[in-house]
Amino acid sequence: MPDSMNIIGKVQAASDWALQEKWFWYVSTGATLFGLLFIQILWFNGTTTLRDHQDYTKQIIQLNDEYYRVQAAAKGGSNDSAADLLAPIQKKRDLVSPQIESASLALNSFNKHWLWSYIPGSYDSAGASEHADIRVASSITQVLGLYILPLFYGLLGALLSIVQFLRSDDSNEAIRKLRPGARVVTGSVAGPMIGMLISPEFLNSLAFQATPFVLAFIGGYATDVFFALIDRFLSSFRSNISKPDSSGGASDKKDAGGAGDVAAGNR
């Protein structure tokens, strides 16, 4: 009797440990997803602000060139005609200048999110401070896009594969009760990811009108569709990698033939 009680206790302890381990993977996947979304939003904010600042800067440069060109061409004419020509250009300049200032403030705010000790006001001129903001923001977005975001995406993919494996575990009733939690986790990941995997051409080819939000809802409702989409993508990726390079083989044969001709000539 004591031996049977010990066995039952060990089985229960193993079951509790498996339950806690599953909860750990579910929570880790959810936390990684929210961290990824947070960094993705900040990265998108930085890249969008940089692009807007560049666009507005190009516009103001073009407007300034046009203004000075018209001003130079109007010299020698009447002041009224020159004013009529310059007024529309100056109006556009007045509209674009606040946009540049707003983008500069947004860049400065973006930099402060990542570099708390960053003080752009320490530069000698406003132009130098603005250029420093641009360079710092460019560096931050490059680091996020090249290193941080791929790291989080890889981590999320690894965790999601573990959750998908744990969903098929039927070892006991307590673990089976965690399946709804696993479905919520996979659905939360499938929603944003399916919008990234689906191309606009695929949306246009559908028989019904669908948006990325509709596909995100479908991916959360039917997570099997999401995993089938990933498996299809992986199979296509693997087939492209394993495909032999016919041009490389032909060039190797050509080189080998040329080498043989040279050797024959030497003999």
C-alpha cells in the first residue's frame, strides 16, 4: 500500500510539473508577442518619422530653389508681378515648414525613448542638432530592424512551435484543460503574423473581398489554417534552397573542359 501511494504521488507530482511547464511556455509566448508588438510599433514610428522628415526636407529645398529662381527672373520687372508669382510659392513654404518642425520634434522624442541621456540641445546650432537627431534615429531604426526585431521574431517562432507541440499532449485531464489557453496564444500570434505572410496579390485573387483584418480574424479562429500556411511557406523555401544551380553546373563543366583543353595543348 505505501508503495502504491508513493507511485500515485510521483505521478501527481509529474503531472503538476508538466502543467506548470506548459503554463510557462504559454506565458512566455504571450510576453514575447507583446514585447515584439511594442518594439514593432516604435520601429514603425521611427522609420515613418524619418521618411516624413526626408520628404518634407526635399519639398522645402525644391520650393526654395523655385522661389529664388522666380525671384531672380522677376528682377527688372514690376514689383506687383513678382509678388504675384512668389505668393503661391511662399504659401507652400509656409505650409511645409511647420511639418518639418513637427517631424524634427517627433525624431527628438523617438530618440529619447531609447537614449535617455541624449541631449540634442548641447550642439552649437539648430541645424547641427537636427542632423544629430536624424543620424541617431537612423542608427536606432537600423539596429531595431536588423537585430532586435529578427531576434524577437525568431524567439516567437520557436516558442510557437513548442506551444503547437504541447497542444497535442493528451497525457491527463488537467493538461487537456489547458488547450483553450493554447488556442488563445496561437490565435493571438496567428492574427498579426498572417497579415505579414499574405501578399496583396493573394487578397485580390480571392473570390470574396478580404482585408488583412479579416484574414487575421480567420487565422485566430482557425489556427490550423495558419500552421498550414507556415508549412506551405517552409516547403516552398526548402525546395528553393535544395534546387540545384544549373548555371553553376554548366559553368563548372565549361571550366573543366577549358582546363582539359589547356592540359592537352601543353602535352
